[in-house]
Amino acid sequence: MNCQQQIETKNLDIEILLPTIGAIVHNVDLSQSLDKKVADQIEQALVKHQVLFFRDQRLTSSQQRDFARLFGNLSLAFPFSPHVKDMPEITIFEHGPNLKPNNDVWHTDTTFTETPPLGCVLYAREIPPIGGDTLWSSMYSAYDTLSLPMQQFLSTLSAEHSYTKYYNDTNVTDTDQLEKAKREFPPSVIHPVIRTHPISKRKCLFVNILYTTRILGLNDNESKMLLSYLFGLVNKPEYTVRWHWKVNDIAFWDNRSTQHYAIADYWPNCRRMERAGIIGDKPF
């Protein structure tokens, strides 16, 4: 018996990976111009399944950028991250013998901005022979597992997010990059601990260990204890999907309702990924 559920919509052939999160979209060539109807169906599938996977796409960087642009304006590469030549919308994540991977922590991308990405399109350019999978976790599920009193309490709280928690004087050697980040980004922003998805209207947990620094209104000990508890909700296996990459795979995830973790088990082999981030709205 095949336990993978297959569903088809008018233009999309979708294979559901797990009830909570994850689906593969078959028979779509993202290198071609997509009409609005298909793009709308991809967006609907993204909101429903939270992360979509597309196999064997063979896109140029400009085609990847054009696909991502169907869903909104694109953010530019962060000062500490390299980007494709003459294309600052496409950030490069490349690791190998001379640079150990550093994305092996659960996080939501760039929550230190006022309008974090609504989604990200990640393209596998070079994949190690073994290892290098990525995990995604549903923050809908993390919220749903909480008791009603805890949901109500957290919904009254806001948290501070800052790039300086991860990028700071202790781990950034290029002072020019650090100064550039200080000019381009506020030292911190405030987001709700529980955000409402603007399309699905579902509630989801919106704190992450990489960028969330404290919860407002609580003392330091209370904030640390509560954040530690919330960070620990992310990696429950039932909430997560694991993707084993092949060259030319694309993952498109809803950054509003997920966290992800790039497993660093492939070093010192090489792995190169390219990402486009789609600017979202202010969390509420």
C-alpha cells in the first residue's frame, strides 16, 4: 500500500508528504513563465502545506529570481552574505573544506526586520554525496499543542528580535560589514510572540532562537525560561518534514509559519544553495 497521499488540482499535481507539513509539486517547469492562475494555485498550496518541493528544475539565477517575484518584491542579500554577481536578490550559501556550515540551528529567516520574508525560494546548486538534508517545522502545530491558557497568555506578549544576537563583534571579523548592517537595519524590532497568518488567519508561534532576544514585560529570568520552553517546541518530529536534496531541487517555504534547520553533517564536503527572499508584511 502506498501511504503517500496524491491529490490533483486543475493545474497542479501535488503529493502530500505529511498531514502537518510538506508537499511535492510535480509536472511544473519553473523555468517557464507561469500564468497568474498557476502562480495563485502555488501560493494556495504554499499556505496549506507550508513548504513545497520541486524536483529537477534547472533554472538560471535570473529565472529563480523571476519565479520568486511572482509572489512579491524581493529582499537584498544581508551584508554578511555573498550574492550572485550583479543579482543582490539571490543570496549564496556555500560551505566546504574552508568554511564550516553555520545554519544548523532552528530559525525563521530575518525576523530582525520590520517585514520579515513571507516566503523563500531555495535552489540546490551543489549537493554533497552524503548528508546535507534540511528540516522544516510547522509553527501552526507548535501553537496548536499549547493549552488554551498558555495560548491566551502568549497572545498578549511581544518579543524583541535583533540581528546582533547572531551577528556581532564576537563572531563577525569584517567590521565594514558590521557597520553596513548597523546602517541598514534597526538594532531591534518588536513582533508578537504569536502571529496571525495574513492569508490562512491561523495562529502560529513566532519566536526563534537565532534572532529573538527577549520577551517584553517579563523580567530576565522569566523571559529566558519562557523562551527556552518555546524554542524547545520546534523540533518535535510530528511537526517536521525532512528533505533529502538532489541537484536542481527547489524548496519554497512559508516563512511566516515555519522554522527550518540545515543539517551540518556533510562537512568537509561542499554544498551550495541559492536563496531568494520575498518581502512580507508586518506581523500582527
